[in-house]
Amino acid sequence: MILASVILAASQAAAPVRPNPMELGPSIGQPLLAFEAKDQNGTMRDLDGLKGPNGVVLVFFRSADW
């Protein structure tokens, strides 16, 4: 009887609210906060070190399996 109650309670749990991906991350033109991350070779890079004379273009890719 206890097992049946647990299964029933789990099946009635509300589905998690998923965020809208269009509302995540910085907006177009919004200044970024300073950050540091590893590049494809494992070298730590910061935003100022990536900027060239014309600035920098960052592309954020969200994995399809999150």
C-alpha cells in the first residue's frame, strides 16, 4: 500500500517549468561581464584577451541534449 501511494504521488507531480531559451543569456548589444573560460585547447582565456582592434564576436551554442 505504501508503494502504491509513492507511485501515485510521483505520477501526480507537476512537470518542471522549462525556461524560454530566447530569454537566456545576454541580449544583442548588451555589454558582457568580464569572464574567463577554457578554449578548445584547455588554455584559459578572458574577454579582454580575445578582443582585437575591432572588438570580438562571441557565439553561444546551447547543446541539444541539455
